[in-house]
Amino acid sequence: QVQLVESGGGLVQAGGSLRLSCAASGSIFSVNAMGWYRQGPGKQRELVANIISGVTNYADSVKGRCTISRDDAKNTVYLQMNSLKPEDTAVYYCYTQVTDKYTGIRSHWGQGTQVTVSS
């Protein structure tokens, strides 16, 4: 079984910064992909950024303001968010696709962490 533990959300003023972290643990043989999605009030869940085999991908809305990185030794992914805007307010979900030692390729979601940006 694989667990994801997220941290780093909170309340910040517009223009501020936050760093989200997500650590994966459990029966992991390898991590194939890690990333962040978000779901704002009344909106669908959308991709923020992901990193797959070292290649990063960003939503247009966060390009230039967010940086995703990964510590392979810790199976941890980070999302550094700068110049935050009120429209970044959302629940941010960590996502990972792993090759599980026992069950093969599986996708997992974190519990979500609230990011609120005040104007």
C-alpha cells in the first residue's frame, strides 16, 4: 500500500509564496510520475504541474510563478508557488503514479491541502 502525506498549504496574501510538499511511502518499487492538481470553488480539478522522468509540465496559468521539483531519494515532490493570486485559491492535491512492489502500476492521490490567497 502507498501513502501520500501533503504539507505546506495555508493562508497567504496576494503576491506571497508557499511551498507544498508531498511524500510518498509504502510498497513502492519505483515512482513513475508525481504532480499537483487543484480544485477551486465550483471548478473542476485541474493539473497544476507534474514531473515525469525528469520532464516538467505546467499549466499555463502558473507558468513562470511555480516550480515543481522532486527528491527521488525521499520520494517527495515539491511545488514552490510565488506571486500568488486570489485565483490560485483551491484545494491542492498531490498525485503519484508508482510501480507497486506487489500490485504493479497504481495511481494515488493525497488528501488535499487548502491554499487560500487573500487580496
